[in-house]
Amino acid sequence: MIEYKNVKKYFGDQLIIHDVSMTVNEGEFVVIIGPSGCGKTTTIKMLNRLVEASEGDILIDGVNNRKMDLIQLRTRIGYVIQQIGLFPNMTVEENISVVPQIMKWEKGRTAQRVRELMAMVNMPYEQYAKKYPRQLSGGQQQRIGVLRAMAVNPPIIIMDEPFGALDPITREILQNEVKKIQKNLHITVLFITHDMHEAMKLADRIVFMDQGRILQEATPGEMVRHPANETVAQFIRLQEVRTEEGQKAAGELMQPVAGPVVSEGAVFVQESDTLETIGKNYDLSNSRKIYVQDQSGSVTGEITVESLILNSLRQV
């Protein structure tokens, strides 16, 4: 768990980050969004202390990050940026191996990890491991940047507009890959973007910032339908984000559980999963019951397949 408690940042006499408080649960995918210059990057850089907070506390699993060894802190937080930052004189394999080497992993363990990671993004080791960054496409380079951040199994990954420079097709492919890996490995992700469509696709929860302040925290569907103020509403309108039924979240559609939870033949979804996400990512062909879980995995409600279909038909 990550906790920001009344965090402020001054540059000189100017207050840039105003008393930010928020909690990111373990395994949660949180997107921080807002206009350029709103304080998104400064906020997440205070987590791994690339920028030091002026006031307040940032806790990781209850421990103040100021009290952590700096190298240990940064090796447990993967970091992916738009500029990718691959070392041009190193091969793909060598780039992915940088942090394991810093952590003094054995060569055999490192080599195995490189192969595992490359397989996750469909880049065969035999074909790509010995290539240099200049021999890769932009999308392939960004994949390697993501893999390098994941090399030592960090529980937390920071992603600062990682797909902003990519074409739309490659961008969507990488979004899907990152979300799949994050779910499978239960990684906590803090993701920065100014693209509301990207936030809607990836986030369990969205944090909207402006002028160094948090204006709203909400699930994607809730933020689009119930913006906290005109600033948030205008940001959403200008990006022409849809507000249709397909963006409703399971947590909004669920009913109280009738009777005991029967896992056999049931499908378990997250409160933040939208109708669109459920339809794409879950096999409902053999199930008549959908249970809704919170971040801790506790069942908080249920949705019948019939009601899911009914709500989906309202989009047509």
C-alpha cells in the first residue's frame, strides 16, 4: 500500500504541490490525469525520491520512504518513461539485466528472467535478445523499457506517459499487454497520462489533478458521469469521452448477494470493471452468476448474466 499524507512540494518560495493525500492499494492500477503542468510527474517522483517532498509523509507498506535506503527504495519501484531511456550501447538482454546485476543476481537467474519477460510480450529471445535499441521499432523499444522496469519483480511500477509518442495501433497493443501483465502479477501501478481515453481503459481508479491539487478520485465510470467540478467536466468534454452504458462499472450495477457464495461455475470481476471490460475479458458462456470483488478480493455483490445483457443492449 502507498499512502501520501499531506504532501507538499516547494520550488524556491513557490508551492507546487498543495497538501496531497491519497492511498493506492496493493495491486491497484491508479491513473493520475490532468492538464500539462498540473503536478502529476512531481507527485510520483516524490514516491521514489527523484524529487524530495518538502512537507508531509509518503509511506510504502507503512514505512516512510525517507527512512528507506535509496537504492533499495528505487529497486523495488520500477520506472518507465516516455523517452524509454534504453542504453544504446547495450543489447536488449543487457538492458533488461541492468537492475538484476545491481541486485547481484546470479547469471543463470538473470538469464532465465530475461527469457520469461520477453516471452510475456511476444518478443522471442532468440530473435531479439542480441539486438540493439536502434534495431527495434518504437513499440518494441517501449516494450523493453517496461520489461526492464519489471526485471526484479518490483511490487510497484511508475509509468510516466509511457505510450505518448507511439502510433495509435501500437499504443493500444501495449496498453493491453501492460494491463494483462499487471493483473496477472498483481503489481501496483501509478500511471500518468493526459489522455482520458487511456485512463478509462487502464484505470481501476483515476486521480484528477490540477494546479498541484487533487480535484477528484473516482472509478472511470463515476468520474465521467459525475465530475467533481467544471474543470474536470471540461477536460472530459474536450476529449469527447463516451458516457454510455458500456462505461458503467460492476460496482454500480451489482446487487446484494442472495445466499452463500458458490464459486463453482461463477465468474469473479472487480468493482471497477466496466460492462465493456467484462464482455471482452471474461468468459461468461457457461456462467449464470457474476460475483463482484473489492481490491482485497472480498465479494461485495453480484450481477446476473441476464442483467448484464440487458444493460449491454441499452447501448444499441
